[in-house]
Amino acid sequence: MRGGLTQTGIRTDFSRHSRSVSVKEEEPMSTICNRMLPLAVAMASISCAAGAIAQETMNFVSPSPPQAHLNVEIMPQFVEAVNQAAGGELDVQLRTGGQMANAGNVYDRLQSDVIQIAFSPVPQLPKSFPLLSAVELPFIIPDAETGSEALWNLVESGALDADFEGLKVLGITAFPSTTIHTNADVGVLDDVAGLRLAGSGQALTSLIQELGAAPISLNVSDQYQAIDRGTVDGTVMIWTAFQPFRLAEVTSHHVEGPFGSAVAMVFMTEEKFESLSPTAQAALEQAGGREFSRQFGAFWDRVASEAREQTAALEGHEIVDLSDQDIEVLREKSAAVIEAWKSSTEGGPEFLDALEAEIAAIQAR
């Protein structure tokens, strides 16, 4: 039995025990019972031990700082739901802020079983997720809640199986659209040209180039110092990560537009998932899934709105919404990025059609 004791190596010689408690006519029944009691207790103990399920500890890494929104409002509740549903078979422990793994090595630590569950934005992972990178394209994801539900539907339908080979996805979330944050005075889209902007993901870096800027690949945890030192002029980042990494301290101008989204997921290896008992597997799937993904997206929409409002209230900060003219310019420049993605991604056109159809169906409800 998985996780429990077996009777392998425990010799139970019933004939020997039978001889040791043979009944003599002159012995009273009370004496016979007293002599048999130790044997009964021993056999009951063996039976109970053989049926026990050992609790398995699983380390769940969310690399963002402990005070990050998701490590306060989302991840602890997910962990509690799993542990409760597992009925004592699992002890999932949340590790944050670089404990056991960080954004740069979380995938490798998962593969080596140092950790067993991980949360990570997909663009930061070393593994390629070509179909999933569709969410990074401009003008695709309208909001995080809608995008997250649509993505889970595609996970469940098997449309993303090629990307997730060897992985078990427990939950998936899109983010709100990215925003350009810079310490340069940017008032219109043309002002972006010539800037050095941190960003990750092929679609986003391609768009940065189309806008005439230079994309610089940096982990989010390294961007504060890079902007502060002048290595880059800013970053293209979602509002949800803006506050936890204190980027308001090193930027002042923010340009909003449908520059594309990003996606993150809670996942583990398929091998590890399959090694668990049916009860433990069901607990993980019950805590994750469609509703978890949808609520995760709604959470990001709220956090992004709050971060935007708080940044707008700071002295010296200016938030710029693209004009209708700039939106059209962005649409024209985005066309090349989208077509390049379609032509270079096997199954890309079909998957993008499926994603847009799921989004349209959700919006039509």
C-alpha cells in the first residue's frame, strides 16, 4: 500500500502460535484467555500498521516575496484547501521569497524533486511553451479573469498537451495587460523609440523591437537595480508585479495599452503526481481547476487596478493612456509580431483561433 507499512519481512507463523496456546483440559478458560491476549494485541498492531498511510510532505514554492499579494491572499488558501481535502495524507508547505528556490531555478528544483509544487510566470521558465506564449501577443487577452478561465478550458480540453508534456498543471492564470514603466519622459508611443526596456518572452521582446526600443532580458528580481543603475531605462511589466518589487522608486512614467499579457501556473511533474495516492491526487485537483484559475485571474485584475491607483497618487508619477491614433499604430506594428508567431509556432494558428473563441464565448455569457 502506497506510503504505508507492508507485511513484507514480518513472519507470522500461526502453527507455532497455535502450539503455544494449546488447550489443556485442566486449565480454566480465564487462563487460556490471558495467554492468548498478547498474541491478539500483537496481531492487531500489525494489521493497523499495515493499513496506515504515511503523511507526505510537499514543498510548494512561490518565489515572490512573502508580502507579495498572491502569497498573502491566494497561495495560503490553496495550501489549506489541499491539506484539508487530503485528510492527513499530504502536508503541503508554502515556501516564499527564495526559500528553497527562486525565479531562476524553480523549474530545475521541481525536476530534481527538491520541491514538489511550483508557481511561476511562464516566461521565466527555461522550458519552452510555444502554444501558451500566444497570451503574450498584443490585443489577445482582454482581462485576467476572462483569460484565465479560457486558458483552463484549453488545458482541460487537451489543446495544450504538447506544451505540458511531463507536467501536471493544477491551475493557470493570465495576467492583465503589461504596461511600459520608465524613468524617461514618455507621453506618446513614439517616445518609446530608443529606450532600453527589460522584458521577457519572445512576443514581448519582438514588440519592443517593433516599437524601436531595445529589449533587455532580465529576471523581475533584477530589474530594480538595473533601472536604478541606468543599465536599462525601464521595463514592460504588469502592474501586479510593480508594487512587490518597489519599481515605483525607480520609475516615473507609465504607458498603458494592449501590449500583451503573460501567463503563470501552479504545476508539478506528472511523475510526482502519479506517485501519490488517489486521495492526494483528488485533493490537488479539487483545490485547483477552473474555479481556482478564474478566481486567480479576478484577483490579478483587482490587484492591478489597486496598484495603478496607488501609483497615480504618488508625487512625480504620470500614467499615460494611449490615444486612438497610438492604438492604431500599435495595431499595425503588432500585426507583424502576430504573423511571425503564427508562422514559427507549430499548431499556432489553430490554437490562437481556439483561444480567441473561448474568450469570445466567455464574454458573450
